[in-house]
Amino acid sequence: MRFQCPGCQAGFSLPDEKIPEGKMLRVLCPRCKTPIEIKEKGVTQTDGESCGKADPPSRQGNVNPEAGSDSVLHLDMAEEGVNTCLLCVSEPSRLEKLEGILQEMDFRVFRGSNVASAVSKIHHNSYTLILLDESFDGGTPDHNLVLGHLQLLPMDMRRQLFVCLLSENHPTLDQLAAFGMGVDMILNPRELEKAGIILNRSLKEHFALYRIYKEELYKRG
């Protein structure tokens, strides 16, 4: 589904599979903060709101997609063509460092506050990159609930995103460890200073490979 913000006319798109039947979606335009209500066959601006008007405190920031009425779903949004990242890191200094690196890479960054929030966001949103700390929300290298959820995603959904695991127990770019844990890349926290360079190169290689794969699938019908 493609739609425009009624305030600033920025263009957005949502995968059809992320739009639950019978629910209205409510998002904030990331450019002008106009509330947008998306119905299955149309888009309407929330009554009483205007472009550029500041949001009430209760509606600022990332909203839990499961919060509020059963008929309304809140989504993380970015303009078409903008890369998005779900950042699942609990340690404050590491979180701030990575968020700054990702913003320098022109990612729009959304935070997972805990396991329930992260799993809900993955279910209801589409991200270019998921950056997950193995210790996120009390997790351990052998028991991380978000990683377990990602490992169970259907392959057609899993191919759409790049998963980077922060692990203190494996070296950066350990391909065997990454394969064994069902992620696309390992990043050791000791190499955070080089994270931007490493992520840029790995993302380009990953999506170039899948572009070829998708082109072959299309040719074969």
C-alpha cells in the first residue's frame, strides 16, 4: 500500500502483509509529525491535528504497537527509500554509541525497549536492519528470546532484513558462528568504533546477493 502524509505530502509505503485485516493503522509522519490514520482503502488525517503541530507527550516517541484500542495499530514509519533499523540494546552507553553510528549511516532508528516490544515491532513493521545485543533485556548468549523469534520467521520475511548480532563471545564477521545462530553478521562490541564501515560493507554485499536471487526467481516465474 502506498500513501501520502496529508500535511507535508511525503510519500510512504507499507507491505500488504503488515496491514492486519479489520484494523486501522495510526502513525506519525516522521517529517512533520502529522498524525495519519490509514484505513484499508484510504488515508485520513486525525481530526484536530495540523501539520507541524507538536504532539502531546503521550503520543511522542516510539509507541508500543500493541498499546491502545484493539482497532488501532501503531507503526514505526520512515519515508520511502529511507533505511530503517530496529535497535535492541539495553546497555545505555552502547545504545547511544550505536544509535549515533546508524544515524550517520542515514538510518532512521527505532528502539526496542524490551523483548515484548521488540517482538511486536518485528511482527508489525518492516526494517532494513535489526541490530540485536545478545544480552538485550536480560538475555544470554544461549537464551535470547528476540533471536529465537527471528530464527522462526518464515524465509520470505527473513530474507527482507539483515540481522546483526552483538556478541562478546565471537569475533566480528565470524561467518560460521553467524550461520549457526541464524543471523547475517556478528559484531563484537570491542569493534564498535569500526561498526559503521563494517556494517556498510556487509549490508551492500548482502542486498546485492539477494537482488540477484530475486531476479532469478522472477525469471523462473
